Amino acid sequence: MGVEGAPDTRSDWAARRSDAAAEHAAALERKNAAAATQARRLVEEFVREALERGLRPTPLRARAYNGRTTYRTRLRGWYLKRNGSLAVDVDGNYYVMSAPTSLRSRFAGADVAPSDPPLTVGVGARDGESMPLEQLLRLRLQAGNDWPTTG
């Protein structure tokens, strides 16, 4: 509490700090939304071009978190990485092809939810494993139907 008649600088500071944090969070959210929109456009363009080039969509499988088991999914599309960890379906949705280890999934198949595609894939991975999404999609298109996976 300040001196009588003087402004309470402690609460003013807290209010300004709170406002600054809220604005920073809002700016980050706007930036992330713009990046996701741009990445979704790249994925949609990939699907259009893949179909125009005659790339055959394949049934997509999800790898269990244990890394050893794969599960069927209802998805059809194209793997973006040879290890089968990333894929795009024929509707232009982006997927990280992993699922919890589950007896139900072994028999009924796994449900994999679409994700917002990142503009750079593999951020935070080991050195040399990150790549711009646009480049990954271009490489996948160039490979055509000759794209073996372990997915």
C-alpha cells in the first residue's frame, strides 16, 4: 500500500506486467495461427499435386508408442517420411502416425487425430533431422510412387 494520496506502484506494476503477458500470449497465438494456416496451404497444394501426378494413396498405419507394433487406421494417403512417422491423408490432413499401445487397436485399428502441420518438421529433434515442411513435401512429390516405408 502506498502513502496516502500516492499511487500504489506495486499494484500498477502488477497490472502492467499482467497486461504485457496477456499481449505477448495473444501475439504468439496470432503468429502460431498464421504459421498453421500457411502450413495447411502447403499440405493442400501437396495433395492436389500428388493426385495430379498420379501418386497412389496407400493405407496408413500408426506405430505404437512402444515402437515395435503398427496398427491399421481408416486413413489413406502418403507418408512424408520413410520411417512412416508423418503422413498426409487424401483430404489434406496432416498426421503424426503414432498411437498408444492398445489391445483394442491391435484388433479394431487405431484412431489417429490430425494435427496442425508445422512450417518446420522435426524442430527439437537431433541435429540434421529438422526440415522445412515445404522441402519435405517437395522431396515426397519427387519420389513419386517409389517411396518405401517402414510404417
